[in-house]
Amino acid sequence: MTRTVARVLIVIGAVAVAWATWDVVARQSQVPEGWHFSLPAGDPSRGEGVFTRLGCGSCHNVAGRDLGAAGKQTRGVGPDLTPEQAALPPEYLAERLITTDRFLPHGLFKATYSRSDGSSRMDNFNEEMSVSELIDLVAFLKSI
């Protein structure tokens, strides 16, 4: 191996080590120790409006209330939204709304809440609602 090639390899190795060190330091200085994401408080009444606007009531019953989309409710398509579901952490509820296919029910209910190809029957509404509407929708679900 020539000296030039050896020097180039040493420089490349030094750059790789420096980059790896910088990456670790950058990540450590960017994310505070013990950091945890928490959803800000939303407005349940505005969230109920989002629920209605998106037509969520056409598939989901809400603790005995009729929030169906103009009588087009298809009972049993989606799970009932109950106080037990409202007890789930808000961040978990938000993630379920954002990534619907990730949270398919298992066992007995899987056939009810999923399509024949195994995907979720619940549509993805990420393009139809803003982040603040998502926060309000979660606040509404928590208020059930």
C-alpha cells in the first residue's frame, strides 16, 4: 500500500470517528435526559365537532350517545368508544388515530374490525385534520 493510500485511509477513518462522536454528542445534547412526549390539553367540545365532521359516529358508538352521521350509522363496524377506552393514555389514543393499521384488534374481533386483506377498516384521516384538531379529538375521546 502506498503512503498516499494509507494517508487517505487514515483521514477517512478519522472523519468517520469524528462523525460518529459528533452524532452521539448531538443526540445527547438535543434530547434532554428523561424526555417524554406528552400531548397538550385539548378542548373536548371542539373535539366532538371534529368527531362529527369526520363522520366517526358512522362506525363508532360513543358511550350510548347517538353521534352517527345523519342516520348513516353502521353499528358494529368499529368498536364502541367507552370510558374504558377513554382511560387509555392520550398519547396512545393519538397514535391509534394516526397509525390505524398498527392497532388492529386480535382474536375474535379481528374479522369485525379489519378488511378481508387484514388491513384496518378505519380510514386514515391524517390529511383531513390538523394537529390541533387531533389534540381536541383526543380530548373528546378522553372525556367519554
